[in-house]
Amino acid sequence: MSRRIALPPWLAHALRAQRGPVPWSAVTRGALAAGPLLLAAVLLHRTSLGVVAAIAAMLAGVNDRPGSRRSAVRRLGVPAAAGALGLLVGTYGGAHLTAVPLTLLLTVLGLVAGGTSAVGPVASGAGTQLLVAAAIGAGMPVAEAGWQRALAFLAGAGWLVLLRLALPTPGAIAGDFRFDGERAAVAAVYDAVADLLDAVGGEAAGHRRAALTAALDHAQDALTGPRLRRYASSAAERRLHTQYAAALPLAEAATALAWAGEPVSPRAAEGPRRLAVAVRENGCTGPLPAPSRSAPALRALDDALLRAAEAFDRTGSGEQRPPARRRPARDLVRAALGSGGREYGLRVALCFGASAAIAQALHHARWYGEHQHWYWLPATAVFLVKPDLGPLASRVLCRAAGTVLGALVFAGFAAVLPRPGGLVALVAVCGALIPVATRHFGAQTAVVTVLVLALVMVGGEPQASVSRIGETLLACALVLIVGHLPMVGRRGGGVRARLASAGRAAHAYLDHVLSGSDDRGERWALRREAYRTLAEARTAIALAAAELPALARHTEGTDAVAAVLERLVDTTTACAVHLDETGRLTARHTRQLGDLAAELERGGRRLGVAVPRMPVAA
């Protein structure tokens, strides 16, 4: 009888890859981005600027994830602007500063970028591109001025953004193709509601509720991105906003039913599934199942389904904006300057500064020989120090393996491909592979390594596979050492900061529900914020738990506090639905609220998490 061997969490994470259909639209954009830009620059005899533009397109391609066009503008554009700024600062710093002042400048940039990265995913991408571009600007020998390189960087990233806005997603034929990503995101919310209703009373209910949260987060991001006008620009967009808003009471009622734990009729999920089809096809809902009003949560579900059907039948002349709360400036500052931002900022600064110092020392000692690319070492360290990409040991292992594989593959291509035409074609192929390779950090590293080595050779430098491997292994060793060094304050600050943020959001949500306010838009916005911050905390805890034991022990017990917070927010949602239907809470509601508040307070004190004292129903 065979026995399965349990792998350690850090190794299991390194071997795990995301799955899903091939994103052909992103593959097409990748093929049309870096390669054609480089080809145009070569034909115009501005190869060095073409290399810079291709690097920008490559970095933007790494951030080119599934989603709406509107959210893509922010997700791609903000990091690109930060990268252009970093390239400008790095270029002038490298031209006018000696080794020691330049290292101090890069270290300060690392501190600022690292702290800012704690704000959120877009800020993290901006911090990464700021540092990578600063290292490239300081170390890459290019004849053009810094402002020209910055403009080339913006042009490269802007070209991919333009492709993202202009090219339709394959199969998007329902209604206005500009909103195909938004339409898919809103339909996924209704499907997630139906999946949760199917799982009510079963073991999968918790996972289905988490999937509903993820679907709501994705749809909210898709619909509330930047726009040129204050109001929706078309009837199709207004209709999507109304359909998303109509899904919120359905999600609330489904969550309340899952909290009660009593199985519901299979036909309860038929209505949301029909609504999901109507969103995807941009059509009408058709007949919906008859109501079943035996309990308050079921009555709320039926009322929400009826209101959603009415909203779907409107022509789109009016707009119901998705309720959303903008994070105040003090929350952003708290995230950047709090314990999580300080810990991450210090580690990024130390890794980035130390790698820049070592790289320059090796460069001036001519360890590099003819190669003028000391910037590779600090640029590699930036990616390795990012917790967004997985546990530290997993990142290091994937980076080392991916670099070795990519360097060997490129060495084989470099021996047979004509120059520069064959290398330009290789850049285009790698650009097309990036959207698929992002599913695993090791695969992404291999593809990016081939692409970067091809760019370096097109730029006029000799084959550099061996030195690329050596610099990557050196960066891996450096980041492993820095990652285990003691820092000022308590370890696991990022996880505790996420938990504290989730606690504050849960407190605001519970306080609003118990206050008896009739402002449902505000309640739904608070509910979304509570579940979103809780999901972010859960993600941070899972990554911390997959670290090596020496690091994972610093966040032990945080998953239990997150579980209590999750039950508290679910109970708050059930209370909100019950208050709407009956005007008062049952003894079960009040007892569970009190028990969870007390348990949360004890867990917060034990772990040193600043969770506010929760209000308790009378």
C-alpha cells in the first residue's frame, strides 16, 4: 500500500502552479508588445531606447492579468509611471554620483518603495518597477539622456496599455465589447451566489463564501477603476453597475443562509444562475423560480431576487453606482508607516542597498569582465524580496531554477539564431509566453531570463548566460540571509497589520448594523470592506505559514484570530438580514456576537494584534 509523502509547506508552494484556460488575448498583446517595439527601434537605429521600451513592455506584461479594461489602466499605468520616475532618478544618479552616494540613494529608494508596497497590490507593483528601473538607469550604459530613457519607458508600457484598451477579448460579442471584462466579473458574482446556496448546510459552505467574496472583490475592482467622465459613458455601463448593485443583497441573503446552516431547496440557486446567464448574454432574465418565504433569510433572498429581476429589465437610462468606500489618506499612511510597512521597507532597503554595493564592488574590480550590467544583481534582489510572490524559500528556489533553465535555453538559441532578427523574434515569443508563465514564479523567471538576455545581446553586449546565473545565485543567497536577520520590532508585522485592518473594518460594519441605520448602501460598502480586508489577511497568513519554520513560527495563531473575525463578520451579515425582516435579533444572534467579540479580544491580546473592542448587541 503506497503512502503519500507530505511535503513541507515551502516546497509544496514552490511546486504548485495556477491552472486555467490559456489567456489568448493577453498572449496576443504580449506578442505585439516588446518584440515589435524592439524591431521598430532597430530599424530606426535607436536600439538602446528600444531595449528600454521593451523592458517596460515586459514589466507591464507581468502585471497584465485578467480583468476589465478600466482596472487594467491603473494596474499597468501606475507601476509604469513609477518605473519611469525610477529610471530618471537612477540615470542621473549613476551619471553624477560615485559608488557610495549612489548606494545610499538606492537604499533610500528601497526604504520608500518597500513601505509604499504595503499599501496594496498596485502600490507593490509600483514599488517594484521603481526599484528595478532605478537599478537599470544607474547601471545600464546608454548614450541617451535620462528624460529620453524615461519617455521610452513610458512609451513601452503605454503601448501595452493601448493594446489592452483597443483589442477585444476573443468571444466578447454580447453588447459593447469594451465592457467584456466587467460583464464576466459581474456574471461570476451571480454564479458564486448560486454556488453558495447549493452548499448551504454542507462542509463546502465556507469555501463557497470565500469564493463569493473573491468574485465580489474582482467585480468591484472592475467597475470602479479610473474613467474619463464622472458618470457612466454608455447605457451598457450603467446597466452593468445596476446589475452589480443588485447582486449585493443577494450575496448578503445567501451569506445569512449559510450562517444559519439549514439546507435550502435546490431551486433557490436557479434564480441567480439565470441572472448570471442574462449578464453574460446581455439579455433578459426570463421566468424565475417561485419564492419560498419560510424564514427571514429566505424572504430576504426572494425579495433581492425580485429586485434584481426588475433592475435587469430596465433599459439602462438610470444608474445605480456600486457602493464603495474610498480608503482615506490616513489609512494609506498607516499601512505604509505601520509595523508591516516598516518591516518590509527595512528588508527591501537592506537587500537593495547591499546588492547594489556588492554589485558595484564586483563591477569596479572587473569581476564582470566585458559585461556592463552590475544592475542585474539589485534588480534580481527586488523580485526575490517581494512577499507577494510567495514564501521566501519558495521564491528563492523558483528563481534559481528558472534562471538556470532560462540561461541554458537562451545559450542554445543564441548559438543558432541570426542577429538581430532572430533575437527580436525570440523577444516577441517570450512576450507572448509571459501571460501563461505568470502562473508559476519559476516558469515566469525562465521566460523573463530568455527575454532579458536577448535584449542585452540586441543591445550590443556579448552572450551573458553564465554571469546571469552567477548573479542570480548571489542574489538568492543575499535575500535568504537578510530574510532571516532580526529587525527592529516584532516579526510578522505585515500579517498583524492586515489582521488589525480587518478588525477595524469588522468593527465599523458591526457598529453600523447595530446602530439601526437604514442606509443600505453604506452597509453594503462596509460589508465589502470587511470581507475584502479579511481576505487580504487570510492571504498574508497563508503565505507566512508556508515559510521556513524559523520564520513561520512568528505568525503562529494568527489563522485562529482570522477565523474568529470571519465568523464575526458572517454573524454580522446574518444580523443585518434578520433586522431587516423582523426588526430585532434572536437570542442566538446576540449570544454569538458576545462570544465572538470576547474570543477576538482574547486572541488579539495574545498575539499583540490591535483589534478594536467590538460593540455587542443589547
